[in-house]
Amino acid sequence: MKAIDLAKRVATSETTVLLTGETGTGKEIFAQAIHLASLRANHNFVAINCSAFSKELLENELFGHKAGAFTGAVKDQKGLFEEAHKGTIFLDEIGEMEIELQAKILRVLETGEFLRVGDNKPTKVDVRIIAATNRHLEDEIEHGNFRNDLFYRLSVFAIPLPPLRERPKDIRLLAEHFVNWFAIKSNRRTLKLTEEYLGALERNAWKGNIRELKNVIERSVILADDEILTLDTLPIDLQQDNKDSAMTSTFSMASIEKTHILKILNYTQGNKTETARLLEIGLATLYRKIDHYKIS
């Protein structure tokens, strides 16, 4: 996978990284992997979802505050940038951040310092920033929602993460990983996945990507009566998709044609000339179809 190769290459540098892709594609997992493979691995990895807070709360979470900065601020409070000192901070969904607050992120990138809420003395910090977004930041810039200068500082090294539907080979590996993880978490023995179960997973579109797959696996582990994950532990829609797929395979045009030819051959007791006549096709065409469908 190209994204993994890029992550390995950038991990040991100090470069800012921007992870892009749909929601649920595993951006935080990638950020953690980059941190753990970096020279900062022995220090903190701090993550925050920028879309989960208002502008004021997010500023306080990121940069902390001085005592007396607002009602209830009875003592100095460190922010996440200080918690991540010498380590890595992961800013998830940075495209949701208010544009006024983006200026403070830019200042950290350019000078390595920031102001706590209510403070007039800058705080120095040594931190690597990894950001992520499911938005097209170029479009946000055009609409005045994202700073052009911050985008270029963040996207020094951009890694696009493809949706799960574009990398079906990963589904089996991810499923086995999550099954083992949830089995350990729930104090269960090692669980096996049937081919029918894996096939249903591989045929699903996974609009929610890895996050959706993880939730489905957790549900299956909970519902499994023994040590095997079967089709009936999947949500109804995935079970139905599997049945529809099997039905499509059974009643595809090719399958129908092969079945019909076999029936006529049985009716004529193997007389190919008579079979071709009843099928209203040439004898040479019948031989080609017999060879194609491997009819004996």
C-alpha cells in the first residue's frame, strides 16, 4: 500500500504531515504509527478531534489558560500542546477549525510558541504536528474557511488514505486483527472466521470504512455462540447482500445457459445433433459451449 510506504519514509523526519481521506479510513492509526516509528516515540502522542469543540473550548484545550483568564479559571492549566512537548500532537478534522484559531496553529509551526488564554507571555514548545481532514482543504480555502498559508505548512508531506472499498485485500487482515483484539478484550478464546463470513465482508462497500468494519466485527464477537464467526453473526443487511450475491451467481445468464444445455442433453440422451436442433443453434456452436462450460 502506497500510504504505508509514505508513512515509513516520513516517520523518522521532523516534517509536518497531513493525512487526507474519508471518515473512518484509519487516519489516527496512521498518525500513531508515524509517531511510534519516529525519534519522538518515547514521548507523548496526544490526539484531539477539532470538530468536537467550540472555538473557545478548543483554544483552551490546545493551549491552556492562565489563572483568572475567565470565570472558574482558578489556576494555570496546561494545554495539549504542552502535554505533547517533545512528542507529537495529532489534530484530527483540522478542516473544522475556526479560521481565527488557525492563526495560532500557524504561529506554533513558524515559531514554536503560543499564548495561553489570558496570558501575554509566549510559551515555547517542541512538538511535531500531524493533521488530518476528510475535507478538500483547497475548496475550503476558496470559500474563505481555511488559511492558505496554514495549508501549505501542513501539507509539506501529504498522505492520502484510500477508502476501504478500494483496498479489498486489506479487509481479511483487518478482520482477523479486530477479531483477535475483541476476543482478548472480552476474555474469549481465539475465534475463527468462516470463508462465507469473510466473503460477505469482502463484498461489502464499507461506506464507513475501517470504523464500520471494526463495529461489525465487535458485534459478531458478542453474538458468536462458539469459537467460529458465521454469517448469522453479521448485521441483516450484510447477510442479505451475501444471499443476493449467491442468488445472482446461481441465476446468472451463464449459469442459466449451462443448466439449460445440460437438461436438453439429458433429454436427448446425449444426442448433440438433436440437442442443437432443439436449442436452435448450430452444431459447431453447441460444441463450443460444451467445451466452454466443461460439460461432460
